[in-house]
Amino acid sequence: MMRVRDIGEIGLIKRLSKGIKLDSSVIHGIGDDTAVIKWNKDKYLLFTCDMLIEGVHFKAKKATPFQIGWKALGRNLSDIAAMGGIPRYALVSIAVRPDSDVRLLDGIYKGIKALAGKFGVNIVGGDMAHSSKTVIDVSLVGEAEKKRLVMRSGAKPGDVIFVTGSIGGSLKGKHLKFTPRVAEARMLVRKYKLNSMIDISDGLLLDLGRVLDSSHAGACIFEDLIPLSKNAGSFDKAVSDGEDFELLFTMGEKEANRLIKHGLKGSGLPIYIIGRIMEHGRGLSLVRANGAIENIKPKGYLHF
Amino acid sequence: MMRVRDIGEIGLIKRLSKGIKLDSSVIHGIGDDTAVIKWNKDKYLLFTCDMLIEGVHFKAKKATPFQIGWKALGRNLSDIAAMGGIPRYALVSIAVRPDSDVRLLDGIYKGIKALAGKFGVNIVGGDMAHSSKTVIDVSLVGEAEKKRLVMRSGAKPGDVIFVTGSIGGSLKGKHLKFTPRVAEARMLVRKYKLNSMIDISDGLLLDLGRVLDSSHAGACIFEDLIPLSKNAGSFDKAVSDGEDFELLFTMGEKEANRLIKHGLKGSGLPIYIIGRIMEHGRGLSLVRANGAIENIKPKGYLHF
């Protein structure tokens, strides 16, 4: 018998995606932060979902109901942000124990509504069921102007790699109260030409690795350029820790210089340069603070 | 402390929906089979989701993985059918135990792909997580021509009430292998003017009650007109049993006569007349096979 954990999450997705047929209205299916679908003359429709499970994504004793709801929607908003899009419509599926205090549901919805209100997201429906553990699945439809859509797959050798904030230590608290980088992403795609973007949900190295895979590229990043959170612990732990919910994006050198000149100072945005995209054959290398160069394998948080 | 089960599913949905703000692009939010959103000049976008939980919606020992996947997507297709729409794009969130046999996931996806293929649905992404019980949440985007959209809320006194097939006994097997009435619904909305429609997922009486609530109407139905499945057991059990996944719809008398003349015979469709829509003040009455008239309360399957 082959078990789910023996194949691993990435292998499973490849295995299960086989034989899926898509019609010509689908611009991009499985394999980016969101699906991309034809919508109208100027816009694409973005479609994403994220499941939150008690004991896996949060601990009932450590997270308030408000934080659970906030995080459930926030993860989805972060995916829409990673495409340069605008979040629009959400459905909320939720399962709880029948003997739960109704304040659990009240609080979860308060968290969802608060974050939805902040970004003008319409909560248009959902589903309710009973379950021994709390499960929340939010699905989200967003939109992106065709000319502003950013995917994982567009990174080019020579691109400068940026992140929108500090990395690591999210599980000490930030993962329950982060503000998804929707506004920052919109500012970026309105003013600049980005070649690729992803949200860091499973660890900087793993998610950078996804950009490199999709773009058929390599990269070189610098230990002393990567901004660490104060709770991050060691560098190696920080860059493979999940749930930073920062954005990682790349730009050609000319655009990068424009951003550096106009954006990094004055904009108030916490944007950091962490390295460069290279040719595919170069793989992923990390320049240590002491100057040593290591060839590394992307790793991070995977469910299996 | 007030518990979730003390308020009940319907009360909870009302409670949690309070204070949700919708912008003018939302034609219909919480309260129908799917949300209805502006899409383009001719079409609305439909958006729905349904969660399937091991031990609640299926028993791991009684359902094959293929059947679980089929049902997970089928429930959503049934919701799109109930609006007269065409299902288009699906996301699949799935959580299983890490030590699960990979054939569980293979089978679930086989079921999903088989049904998706049957109706031209694009599986465009999803999410994966680990969990002690299998959970599947499918969200679905569909479309409906503006002129063909049917909601729960349009039933009018005098309307004839139809169902698309036999009622009851679904839990003896049909709930795991039903074919959602997408083709039947499309045939109906293309050829006829329907005033209201709903899919029977929580029991004939409960779902008819939802149509009556939304339409501010009453109804009279006839015991000896309601077609029962051969596994249905007693009439009273059959009409409050969940998961028939048939459609219930209403039409004005003139349209109904057209359907009766052209459709009921010859079309091969199992369409049955079960009663009439009445004024709201009349409530819901059931004419028993012996001629006795009972005023009844809608009841059916609720999670809380």
C-alpha cells in the first residue's frame, strides 16, 4: 500500500492533476496562487480557495475565534494579492461541533467580516455542517486587469528579487493577525511592471523554489539581505517556516531601479531586495553572511 | 452559554449574515442555491460551495472513494442546476489523514473528474491539507443567461409545482450516485418560463418551505401525486429525508400546460406535478390520500 505521506504534497498534486481537461476559457489552472479565467474585455477572473483546520492551521486554545476568521479569509486575500488582483466575492463553508458555544461562530464571522470590510469583499454565501473539529473553507473570486496580472512563471534571469516584509517567526503570532498585502500588491502592479510574484505561505525557500520551477530559472539570494522577524529564531529556520504571508516578486533591472528610487524610500512600504534571478542551470544558491556560497534545495511547510 | 445546536442552522445563518455589506454588483447573496453576481451584458455569474465530511455526508466504509468524489461535485452541480445555470469552474479543497492509502485520493479525484467531464466543468485548482477525517469542499463558478436565471423567490399563487423525479430513500444509495439535474434544468429554462426552482437537498418539505418563505407564498400538495422511490419507506419519512437532489420548480398555469402537453409525455423526463402555489396566508397544506387536509410545518435535514 502506498500512503499519502509517502508521495508528498507536491507529488500528489501532480498525480491528481493528470487527465484534467480545461477548455480555452481557462488561462491558467492548477499551479499558481489562483486560477485565471477569461472574464471580459479588460479583466480576468481569479478563483482560489483555502481550507483551515483546527489542530493543523490553528489551535483552538491559542487562537481567538476572531483571529481564526480573519486568518481564514486572509490566506485567500494573500493569494489574490499575489496575482496583482482585487478580491471581490467570498463564500464561507464552516463546520463546527453542535455543542460549540455560539460565540465561536459569532467570533469567526466577526473576524471574516472585519477583514472583508477592510478590502471591500462581498460575502455572498456559504455552507454549514457539523464536525468534530472546526473546519473553515473560504473560496474567493477576484479580478485582475489583463495588463496587470502577475504569475509565478514570468521570472527572468537578471530580475531583482524583492520581499514585502520580514520573514520567519510567524507561528509565534503573526499568522493569526497578518494583513494580507492586497494594497501593496495593487500599488506595485499599478506603478510597475512585475515579472513574477507569489505569496510566501509555505516558507521563503519553498515558495521561491515554486517561482523558479514555474519560470524555469535559478536564483541567488543573500543571507544578510533577507530581513528576519524578531521572533524568527535561526536564519535557516526562518526561511523554511510557513505562513509569512509576505509577497515575493521579481522585476527587470530597469523597473527595479525605478522602484528602488521612488518606492523603497518615502513610500513607507517595507520592501527589501534579497537577490537575483539566474539562468536555470545555476539552481538556487545562497550566499552566506560569511561569503560562502551554498547550493540549496527549497524546503518549507508541506502537509504531506 | 448558548450552543450552536440550540439556535439551529436556519437561525444561525440569519444571525451570522447580519451586518454583511454587499455592493451593487451582487444581484443575490446569502439565501438561494447559489450567489448571483454581475458578469457581462448577457450573463450572470453563479457562485456556490458545499462541504462533504466523513461520518456526516458519507461513511468511509459504505461509500467508495469514486462515489465520495462524485457526490462532492454533484451537490454543487445540483445547486447550479437549481438556478437554471451552466457549471463552469471548480476548485477542490481536500483534507485526508497522512497515512491514508493514496488510492483514496486517486478514487475521489476519479469520481470528481468523471462527473466534471460529463458536464464540461473545468477543475482549475484547489487546496490540500491533513486532517483526522476526510473533508472535501468543492466551490463552483457557473453562469446563467440573465433571462433564464431562476430563483427560489419567484413562486406565484396559482403556479403548478413540479418535481423532476422520485422522492425519499436516497440514503439507501442514490445520494452516492445521483446525476445532478443540470441537463434537465437547462432544457426547462430554454423552453419554458419557470417562476421558481430549488434543488431538494434537505427534504421535499423543507426545501418547498424555503421556496414559500422566499416567495412569501403558501402551497397545497397532494400525497398521492408525490412520486416515492422504491426504498423510500413511509410517505412522511420520504418527504423529510435529505439528499434527493431532484429539482422542485413552479410555473404559471399556461406554461405548465405547455410543459404538460409537450414535455411530460414523450420527453422521457420524469417530471411530476405535486401541487399548487397558494396565497401566503394559506400556509403549507397536504392533502392526504384519504382526502384529509393537514396544515404542516416544513421539516427535513438540518445540521443543527
